[in-house]
Amino acid sequence: MKAYHKRWAAAMLGLAAAAAVCAVLAAMLVKPEKEMAMDDYVKRMQPGWNLGNTFDAIGDETSWGNPRTTKDLVEAVAGQGYRSLRLPVTWFHRTGPGPEYRIDPAFLDRIQEVVDWALEADLLVMLNLHHDSGEWIKDMGSRHDEVKARYEALWRQIAERFRGYPEQLMFESVNEPRFSDDWNKDDPAYFAMLDELNVAFHEIVRGSGGGNSRRPLVISSMTASASQARLDELLRTMRKMEDERLIATIHYYGYYPFSVNLGGATTFDERARRDLEETFDRVAATFSPAGIPVVLGEFGLLGFDKSLDTVQQGEKLKYFEHLAYYAREKGFATMLWDNGQHFNRLTRSWSDARLRETMVAGWTGRSSTTSPDTVYMQAGEPAAEAVLQLDLNGNRLQAVAAGERTLKEGADYTAEDGQLKLSAALLSSLVGGQAGDAARLTLSFSGGADWDVFVAVVSQPVAQDSAGSIEGLAIPVAFGGERLSTLEAEYEDGGVPGPGEWTPFKEYGLAFAPSYPTGDIMLKKPLLESLQEGRKVRLRLHFGSGAVLSYSIVRAGSKIEGKAG
């Protein structure tokens, strides 16, 4: 609802404090000339962005590291080309006791203010119950009546506050709903409880009248998962509602090992591609025949919560490129999960400009890639021709540049039959022979984002002995221009330490993390505290060029000793 509408209505009636009257008038003032069909509505949502780690924070809106949301920020998001904004909100610590569970009026006013700003910026808005799912809704099995009463009380208040708003505001019943700490368990009782909550949500909103009688409603599968069992249960619930104004939602963060760099899944390979395509195929096959549109309410990579470097740059870009393409093929809207790691809310800049460019290109077309995106040259050795796989994805290679220098096709490079060949003479001209020397080539195409090919001169990494504790062990490493891909850990006498004993390849950012400025690799507490005393662990550190560095660690009490070699 536009702010000037509210001010006009209040002034005309001389009742500035009469919120109920304003809401009624707003319902008349902002009524759209023509209601959007849900397929068109979801198309209009694309692309979308999440105001993450803000009102969903357990605390206040700045508790999780983001600045206070301003009108300028909301306008800046719209200015980046986004057409919808998901507003995740956690409510439980902003409500009073039962049976009323009254929402703090000042907080509800604050949410309304941000909704108003977004609508004024011509953004569609999705408002939800967010971490309430894991804070108290998950206890419904043991506290059924209390959880349901609280859930219904929240939605009655939210529905009443926004009943006069236009269809550009949609409600999402609950984020990633679950009923235990086991995210993977399918239990008929869980499905029954989620159905009960979703039906109550639907009845409360529709029964509150005003714009809510036709407001778009977004319904999630359990944990927002796209397993077939959970999709089928969601479809069953939505069919029961007999409502044409519904949208199904799931979340997608990629093939799990790739998403967090675990189990040696360091590339967007056929397994990761197949997981994405099969997931989207299942979702489309479930909801498209029923005429229910789909939105990916969140997407990204789970490893981004630790670092944007968790997944290697080129592999990260291939994933985002393919996700955008395949979601567009299926007709899904996509909403980027951004908890502050992508779009800087103070500087209004992107932390990874090439990722941003790739995402924007994916809204309408495809981008081209190479595999790999880095050419490694060994220090002190003569350069050799480099051959990269070139995936054009329907585009044409138009130019290759090294800084201001435009390279010559035929002499510096050739591109044919799905291969990009870089001549030895070119590579020699770009870098010296010392480890750490580097260069970047920029490939431009007839469509999509530019693509970077990096040239790196490397030597075998060298580690030193070290000592630490189960709180952390820093291994001094001379990287020699290399970048760490993954770390392998096994007991010398057999077996695998934790976490994730099913694989010796440990999770990036959880078990280990490199620091190139300080020249070390930090082994972290989750790995070190899992070690059994006195049992030597052999580490193999794998680098981008294929180089491997051997190391060993042993635990004695709370102390850890590390040895090179």
C-alpha cells in the first residue's frame, strides 16, 4: 500500500490514528484494475531477492551483522533489476504470551514500513514466518494445541494488518517447515501436522476478507525439499484448498557435497548437474499438470555461509549459470538468498562482480564457460599449449583480451570443435617464470556474461611442522601460487576421522580453511576434537593444479602436533 494513499485517507477523514479505517480505505484505493493470473504473477516475480539475516534474526534486525534496512536500500535492490523481495521475518520473540500472542505493535509497524517501501519501489513482496519453524513450530508433536494456537494467532494479526493491501503482497505460510531436528525424516505424522497448519493458514487469510480473499498464497513443502514424497504431500494439501491463487515453493542449494565442498565434490560435474536437473524436473512434473506455478524461494550454495571461496570460482559460475537456465526452462521464479554476502547493503556493491554479471545474464539468456577456468604453468619450466573445454551454450566467441590487449585468433588462440587452445607463445608472454606470477584473460561472447581464464605459475607447496590444540591448528604453508581445493584425512591404521566419517574428504570451511595472506591452512575444531588420541592421521592437501601435499597430525589430550611430510 502506497504511503501517500494512507496519508490522503487519514487527512480526508481527519483520523490519522485510525489504523482500521485507513486499512479499509486502502483496500479500495489500491485495488488493481485487473487481477494477475498466478502464472503471470510468478513471471512478474522474476528475478527475486531475499532480505536475509535481517528481520529473520533472533534478536533485532541488526543482530546478525546487517545494517538497519532503509528505504534507499529497498530502492537500490529494485535498481539492481530485482522485481520481487522476500521478507523473511521471525516473530516468536516479538510476541506476548498466550492466548493472544500479541505481536509487538512497534515491530509490526516496522514490517509494514518496509513492505510499503518495497511496494512503492514496484517490487512484489513475500512475507512469511521464518525461523519460527525451527524455534517452536517443530515442537508441534509434543505441544500440538499450543503451537497451533500460536501459529493461528500470528497469522490472524498479520492478515488483519495487511488485509487492505494489493495483490502485490503475498503471504508464505512458513519457511522450511519441520517437526524435529531430523531434516530428512519422512513421517506421516509430520505431513499431517504440516497439512493442518497450511490449511489453517489458508482459512485464516481467506476468511479475513479485504485483499486477503484473493491474495496470492505461497505454500512450502516440508523443509522446502523437492523429494518426491514431500512434493506429493504438498500437492495433496494444495488440491484440498481448491484455490487458484496458490504458489508452490521449494528451496535449492545444489547437490549437497558440491554445495559445501565435501566428499571431494569440487566441481560442477555430471553428478551436480544431474541433481539440479532431476530436482527441477520432479518439481515441474508434480505441479505443472495441476496448473500450480513454482517459485524457488531461496537458492544459492550452502558453503557461502562460510565463504564465497568454498566453491572454486569457475565451478561456482557454472552452477549459477545452469540453475538460471534450467529454472527458466521450467518456468520457475528464483529468489537469491542474500544474507549480506552478495550485495553490500552499505556500499551498494557486489562482492563478486562476475557472479553478479552471470546471474543477470541468466535472467534472459545463457553464458559461455570453459573447463577448467585456470591454466597452470610450472615455475621454471617452458610453457606448453593449453587446451580448455569450451561450452558456448548457443553463443559465439567474439574476442579474447589480456587487459587492454586484444589477442589474435589463429596466432594467440584458436576456438573450434568445443575447445579453446591457448598457444605456448601467448602464455609465455603473459607471465614470468616465478611461482605466484599470474594473469587473466577475458573472453567476450555474442551473449551472456564475460568469462575469465586465469593463468597461474605455480610450484609445489611446502608445509612446516606446527603445534596447536583442539581449538585450532595453523599449518604454515608456502603456497607457491597454488589454491587449496580440498583436504583428505584418514587414520594411518585405517578409518576416517569426523565430522562426516563417510568420506575422507572433509568439508571446506568446517574442517579446514586456507588463508593465503597469512600463509597457512587452519585445521578447525570440528575435525580436531573428533580425533582419537594417539592415532596418527594422514592428511593429503589437494591443490588446483593437481599437486598434493602430505602432512600428519596426532592428538595428545587437548594438544595437536603437526608434521610435514
